[in-house]
Amino acid sequence: MKRLLALAAPAILAMGLVVSGAALAAPRALSPVTDGDRVTAPGVYDISVVYIPGISVPGGLPECVERFDQQIYLGKLTVSKTATGSRMSFVGENADDPTLNIHASADFNENWGGFLLGPLGGREDALVGIDYANLVSGRVVGRVRGENGRAGTLIVKVGAGGVIAGCRFVGPATL
């Protein structure tokens, strides 16, 4: 049984928002789950990535993510098997503003324990957990809303084990 931890931002994401165990979905620690609760099967899943300011994973979020406004991204999460493990990719659009979007991808080793969907931010299909301990690398790129209500560009690079290798949030949203 693996311990799944929720993501922070779009994200991460989606992966950073989704990928990093930090950047997109709203983060919160989860208790261990059984195999029946997590998803590891290849396929395409309709999900939402929810970011709620002020909710953080152990160790906190990268500074660039802390300047986001609350937001929800609706999209497709694709899981595929690779020669060395699994790959996840997420493409999503902001629920309130179709000009805002997130593209995230992550590669995991063969021990990847999957992801978990559940209720968050008024959604029942929110990405609430991911086994990022087996993450090899990930990337999140998107146009997201800053805390000032203006759009900015997010670029997150994630290294092994969900360690944030780089995080930039630039544009009018940061002013």
C-alpha cells in the first residue's frame, strides 16, 4: 500500500499543478489508501484540477504558486504505460475563463502508485492525490489567474520525487 499525497496548485498542478505534489491541485495530506481507491490503469479520464489559496502540502508550495487566485481547470488526464513506467499528461481549461489553460506532463517509474480523484472545491472529480514519490520528471506550462485577477504564465519544472527544479510565474498577474 502506497501513501498518496495531494497536489498543490495546476497542478501543480496540474501535475506541478498536477505533477509536483505541489504546483495545481489543492494540496492536502491523505491517509494511506487501498488499491481500489487509486487509479493506475492506462486511459483518458475527465477530471478537474482545483487550486485553493492557503492550502499547502508539507514543506509548502513554491513561491510562484502562492500568488494564484482560486481556480478550477477542467480537462483530460491521460495515463499511458512506457518502457520504464507510466506517463501522465493533463490538458485543461479554466472553468470560468477559456483563455486560461494548463498543459502538464509527468513520467513515473515502474513503482508508480497512481492518482486519486475525490471531492474538492465543489467538484467531485478533482485530482486530490498522486504518488509523486515515484515521479522521475515533470513539467507544467499554462496561462493562469493571479491573485490580482489578471492572467500570467506559469512554467514549472519538476525533478525526481516531486522536487521543484524551477518555478516561474510571470506577466501582469504578478504586478
